Amino acid sequence: MNSDVLITINGIQHDIDENDSLQTVQQGKYRLVSDKHIIKYDEFIEETEGSSSAVITNLLKIDTNSSTVTLTKKGASSSNMVFKEGLHHDSPYKTPFGTMQMSLLTNKLSIEESEATIDITIHYSLEMNYSHISDCTININVKSL
């Protein structure tokens, strides 16, 4: 895989009545370190009423040997999300409006890789401040530019 990549992340929150979806597409940098895929990219949050635009730096680590995906976000919002099938992961989720306790339970994780792409699908349950919010799916595609 080239060092320049395009990252497409599609997140879906499954609710009883409807599904909410959010997609982001960003350019990033890829490298392979100790058999782990490391992708770094920035997200640009648009200006909203009463706040200015902001940047969130993201570090995506994919360990195919242990089937673990870690996404660390720093900046306007900060969090550390670890996904491994069957793993229950707790972490603070910091926002400009305060900090909440986030809990993730990974139900299913699939990682498929080829020479030029990595495709990840994660099904998990999301809790905030010890209350179940929703069941979620994240689809991540990383491809060489």
C-alpha cells in the first residue's frame, strides 16, 4: 500500500424506528509498523453557531494478528476506541461541552486486506454514561491513492 491513502468511514447507529448514518472521507498517511497498519488523518469539523471550526487528529491502528482495531482521536473531541470481538472497552469521551464515560462492546469484527485496500466492518453496542445508546456499525475502507 502507498503512503498516501484515502479513508472512508461510514458509521451507522441502528435505532428501533430508523438508522442514522454519518460518512467522512479524508486523505491520510499510511505506514506498516511491526506488522500493524497505522493510518493518520485529520477530520475538519465545520463551524457551527457559537463555535469555530476545529481539527481532530485521528490515529487508526489495525492489528490483523490479534484482530484488533484502535481509533484514537485528539483535538476538539478526544476518545480512545478499542474494538476486538467480545471485548468490552471503557474510555472517557471528551467534548467541548464536557466529558462522558463511553463503553463499547464489540459484537463482530472483520478485517479484509489486499495489496491496495483494507476493509473493516465493526458491529458494536454503544453506551454513554452507563446507558445504552444504540447498536452501531462502522465500515472503514482504506485505499491507496
